[in-house]
Amino acid sequence: MHPLTIENSVVPTRYWHKLHDGRVQCDLCPRACKLHEDQRGLCFVRARQGDEIVLTTYGRSSGFCVDPIEKKPLNHFLPGTPVLSFGTAGCNLACKFCQNWDMSKSWEMNTLADRATPQQLAFAAKACGCRCVAYTYNDPLIFMEYAIDVAQACRDVGVRSVAVTAGYICEAPRKKFFQYMDAANVDLKAFTEKFYYKLTGAHLQPVLDTLLYIKHETNTWLEITTLLIPGENDSDTELMALSQWIYENLGADIPLHFTAFHPDWKMRDKSATPVNTLLRARKIAMDTGLYHVYVGNVHEESASSTYCVQCQNKLIGRDWYVLTDWNLTPDGLCSVCGNRCVGIFDAQPGEWGDKRLPLNINRYSSID
């Protein structure tokens, strides 16, 4: 685990190599930023110092908050429970539609006003009754050294870790990162290379590789989110292709969330996603064979709830982030027909609801 002092938020990283022309290449993600001395990568938080790549924001955050787990969104992982959420600054994608651009696109160090050691975060999560810590708001892959240290500290006190990520990472760091994550929601932003290159400055295949890796080579619980942008990634053809790929490569049980876009960052000229678009996408995905398809960022209780795949009994009702029904047995079975629902569930649901609790992390230094 890396040491942290108030004066030092710079730690060495592992994934880089020196090029013959004197530059140093970062090997964390497929961008492969090639840096001269004191240059930063596109992500902002990884930089060259001397002959190595360092993480410059270890232990620093844009803030800490307790959220409902459903906000990540995760619908099949400890429903109703609170999760301590935090992020840093920067991102290794350049999404023109970013919904958290004030943090993910920030190049201002004063964005990172809060500091916390991994132990502080673990203690705070435990003290607040959180079952998990979520690395979110911006992509945790770019601050993976900090995220991994936090995850290790959390495991020591029985708190789990959740990654909310775009999945844009190379093979070796991918293997390292996800061995510490108990659950992940991966943004599958679209299903065309054109969309990824034009609107995110990235590529589709590395994200698909990450999804395949998590599903087939880890024990990390996986859910997927696609933000639907009118006229960009919401055609029937693309939605069918996306759903079919998930069905064939990840399985019918993978929860898929279609969420509504709102005009932001560099795409303020686009309209917000109509509810009917989300419902159309949900129907296409379910017709393809996917069992658990949800809509998000809109108030649509029936399409946000979980149903038994065998008898269609409502297993978990959701009104925004509030659970309205719970018809699972303590063993995670449908209370009507006994069919098992995929996911990780407690015997009883949590009761956190839709509360949001900002935290002063400095209050926490040890477990009471």
C-alpha cells in the first residue's frame, strides 16, 4: 500500500515503458500517451516525472458522498444499501456528451480539495453503515493505484468495492485492477466504432474486451449501462446489434441499463432522450433474449423493476431509488415459483432509499 502524507500525492506507477526517442509511454490504457518530461497524459492525472509515469492525485478527491447503490447503477448487487462514493479529476476518454464534465474534464487541482487515506475511507464507509465503496464520478482506471489501495483497506474491514468505469484499459492493468473489484458497472457507450472515435476519441474493441474479461475471467459482478443519445446511438439496428452481442458473449442474465441523455458539455444542441426511446430500446433488448433490462434517469417504475424470468412475479419494485416491493426469499429465490434471481443479495433489502449524504472525511480516522 502506498504511503500518503498531506504534502505528497504523487506515487509511482507500474504500467509504462521508455521509448527509443527518450519519451516514456504510459501503458495503462489504449491511448498509449507518449510523454516528455513534465507532460501529462490526456487523463490529466498521470504524468511523466524523471524516467517514469507517476500518479499525481493519489489520495485526493473532488468530494465524498453516501449514495444509494442503485444510482451507480447496480440493480442486482445488494439492493437498497448505501455506498460511499468518490471520484478524482480527469478521464482517459474525451466524451463530448459527458454528464460529469465538471470533474472528469477538470484540469484544475483545486477541484481535488478533499484528501483521504485508504484507511480513512474504509473507516468512514464502515462508520456510515455502507456495504461498499464506489469509485465513480470519473473513471477509477486512471487512479487505479489509489483505488486498489482503498479496496484492500476496505476488504480488511468487510466493505466491498464497486467500479463505475468506461472499461478503456489495457490487458495487464485490467487484470490487476479487477481482482480487487467486487462489482462493476461498465459504460458501453455505443456499438459502433464510428461513435466511439467521433464522440469519445476512443475505440470500441477494448471496451468489449473488458466486458468479456470481467464476465469470464473474474468473480466481479457485472452490469452494463448505455446512455442513449438521440440520433447518435439509438437506431433499431444498433440496439439490436448491441443486445445480440451481449446475449451471445455475456449471457441473457447480464443486467443492462438504458439511461437518458440530457444536453451537457459539448453536446448542448442535442435534445434529451425521450422516454419512448428508452422503452423501445428495452423492448428490443428483451426481444433479443436479455432478461433484465432497465431504463434510467427517468421516472418509469415498471421498467426500473426486477421481474422473475420464469413466472414474471415482480421481485424488486423501484420508484427512482426507493424499493417498493421485495419478493425474494432469504436465499435469493422468487417467492412465487422458487426460481433463482441472478445477483448478490442480502436476506433482506437495505432501507437507504434515495438519500444523499455528503461526508466530511476528516471526521473519520479509526473504527469506533
